[in-house]
Amino acid sequence: MTTGHGIFFDGVTSARREVAVELAPQALRISASDGTVLAEWPYQALETLSARDNVLRLGKAGSPVLARLEVRDPQLAAAIDERSLPVDRSRRGERRMRTKVIVRQAGAREPRQPPRRRRFRMRK
């Protein structure tokens, strides 16, 4: 199991807490220094929040509480990226989508125009 350190903001107070981050099989577990579990977020519920390039800032999607976790360790950030589909620091999803769009555009043709009907006038 991968572990590391991070900075946790509980979203209720402005207190900054040094925490232990544990990558459990189904969820990211955030624990205080005394071992108390402060939060446990399923990997599918993670969302990336804006931050500097060297910081991975995460929150729980759809949560009414603005709790967030900051990870500065590149190995731990990469391990979280591997386990969580919504977290995409490597831009794999973006590249995959761009490839799909290019393939669809290459396969698309202009629609064929139906043949024009000739109108005949009847002579008297």
C-alpha cells in the first residue's frame, strides 16, 4: 500500500494540517498524526482543483464541504493519478479524446447531395 504526506484543509476551519495519505485499494485515506482518519474519499469521487504545477490539489466531487488535500510528493501524486480516473495529470484522457476526434473527422465525408430533379414543362 502506498503512503505519503500531504496538507489537509477540512473546509470548516482555515486550519492547515499535516496528514498521512494512504492509498487503500478502494479509496484515498487521510489520517491525522495520531492515526485518526479525517477523511476517506473513493478514487472515483476525487476531483482535481486548480493549483501550481508542482502541487496536486484534490477535493471530493459534489461535497458540500470544501475540504481539500494538497500533495507535493511527485511519486504519491503519480500513484493517485494511476488509481483515479477523474484525476488526469498525465493528460491521457485528453490525448485519447483528441485521437477519437481526429479519427472521426478523418472518417467523416461530406454528405452526398440527392440528385436534382428536373422539372419538365408540359407544352400545349
